[in-house]
Amino acid sequence: MAAVAEANATDTAQQAVTAEEAILPQIDEPLKISPKDARELSRPFFDRLAVLEEGTHEYQYARNTLIEMNLSLVRYAAARFRSRSQGEMEDIVQVGTIGLIKAIDRFELSREVEFTSFAVPYIVGEIKRFFRDTSWAVHVPRRLQEARVELAKATEELRTRLGRTPTTRELSELMSLSEEEVIEARKASNGYNSSSLDAALTADGGADGEAVLADFIGEDDPSLELVEDFHSLAPLIAELDERQRRIIHMRFVEERTQAQIGEELNISQMHVSRLITRILKRLRAGLLDPSVI
């Protein structure tokens, strides 16, 4: 009887998982989704991700599917560095994927911008940081170069999950390395120096000649155009109550996840999502018509 009860419980759990996944489109091969289709398919996944509890089966399914469907954005950003060696290109794609994951974790449909426009700066930012940090001044074994990339990914993952800088022991457990190997990978970072701003990135023989690293650094910041909006937004934020201002600060200044905010305020992640949507709607209405506030 106990075995039958256990089997029934297992079937019930599996049916519950199937019912949860039925809410989202079933994507069997997300890596084969075209960029155009990924743009449309991503919306229901982001919509569902905003209300799911982190760590659940459906949350992982939605997040992982979003990552795989949008890997074309990483390949797009990495293509500008196509003159690099095969080994370097693999590293570029890896660090660009870190930027994609950051963008997915921080994107919200309430921003009313396309995910592609939101994600590309994160991806390119990671790649730029990679070029700034990974030009080797001395010979370093390939295994340590690879360990350094894995260390960066593990550090970012744990920092996001824990809300603090991870310890050497925590990194060693996640990376399945000894603490000594983690320390060795950190020390290897001393073998880096920055590339010259005149370092060539491409050599396609075009009319414009070679592109250099400086071409991708110091670009006009489109955020400067938002300065006037920020000044208009300040008095509207001042009209919010203390709790609402705290939520806005934690989400957009400290860049905490909704789950972290919920834990801080002792409310559910879903409730946090609703509050943020409500606050942003109020601020948007105030910018368009100050009499609304």
C-alpha cells in the first residue's frame, strides 16, 4: 500500500509539473529558434518569469529557454571581433553569454523596451571588460586562462545568488576545484595588462581600414539624453511614500532581484512585481501629465 501511495504521489507531482509547463510554449530546440521568432516568443517567458518563484522547475525552464533562444544576440555582438583566434572567440562568446544572463535576470516587460535593445549593451559591456582584463603580459598556461573565465562566471553567479562576494570555499564547491586551484586562478590574473586603445580588432581591408579598440570605447552615451527626464522624475519620486522609494532604490539603484527585495521586505516575489509595476505606472503617468500625481 505504501508503494502504491508513493507511486500515486509521484504521478501527481509529475502531472503538476506538466500543468505548470503547459502555461508556457514548449520549445524543444530553443537554440534553433530564429532571432525574429525569439523576439516574439521571449515575451510570454519574461511575463511568466516575473511571477515565478526562483528555484522552481518552471522558473528554471523559463530562464534556461530564454538564454538559449537569445544566444544569437551573443553571436551578433561577438561577430565584430571575428579576426580573433578560434580560442579567443570561444572566450568572447562565453563572457558575452554572462552579459546575456545578466540582462535576462534584470529585464522587465514594464520597461517598455525591446529585450534586444536592453540586452546588447550588457553583452558588449562584458566583452569590453574581457578585452580590458585578459590581455596577457606573460605566458600563462591555457588551463589557468580557462579557469579564470570559469572563475569570473562562478563569481558572478554566486554574487547574484548570495548578494555578496563569494568566499574561496564557495567558489571551489561550485567549480568543483580545490581551494588551492581557485587561489591559483586568481593569482594568474596578475599576468594581465590592458590593451592599447590602438590595438586592431579587425583587418577586413575595407575602405575604412582596421577598426581599433578605441572605436568601441567612449561612444556617445544615449543616457545623457535622459538627464532632463531624470530631473522631471525627481519630484515625482519625492511624492512616493517611504516604502515605495525604498523599493525603487533597491531595484534600480542597488539592482537587486525581485526575490531579494521580497526577502528584505518580508513579502512574496509576486507582490514585489505588482508593486514595481504599480509604481512605474504612476511615475510614467506623472511624467506625461503632472496633474495625475
